[in-house]
Amino acid sequence: MKYLVLFLVLALVYAVWRSQNRPSAPPPRARPPLPAPQDMVACQRCGLHLPRSEAVGSGQRHYCCAEHQRSDA
């Protein structure tokens, strides 16, 4: 019985010693900022939604490609 108690005390001392000697965790990396959201428009011909910066056309009518712009004119 005394060996069991001695073993438990030694195991407890070892566990405390290990927890104090652990290296600290590396600092978390900073995430790069997300790009700003863009306005979406729908193609007048096929209905495809795409960012306004990638759309062809101007004013109220937007198209996904030059071919759809020509065929709708």
C-alpha cells in the first residue's frame, strides 16, 4: 500500500513539473483582411450575376460578355 501512495505522489510531482516546464504556445497569426464586398448585377440576356466591375455595358443595362451585349442590341 505504501508503494502505491509513493507512486501516486511521484506521479503528481512529475505532472506538476511537466506542466510548469512546457513552452508557451506560439502567438496566433493575424489573418489578412477580407476584400470589400462588391455590387452585383445581372446580365440582361442570360441572368448571370457578376460583379459590377466585371460587367460589360453601362447605365442600367449590364451584360456578362460582349457577345450578349451585341445580340441584345
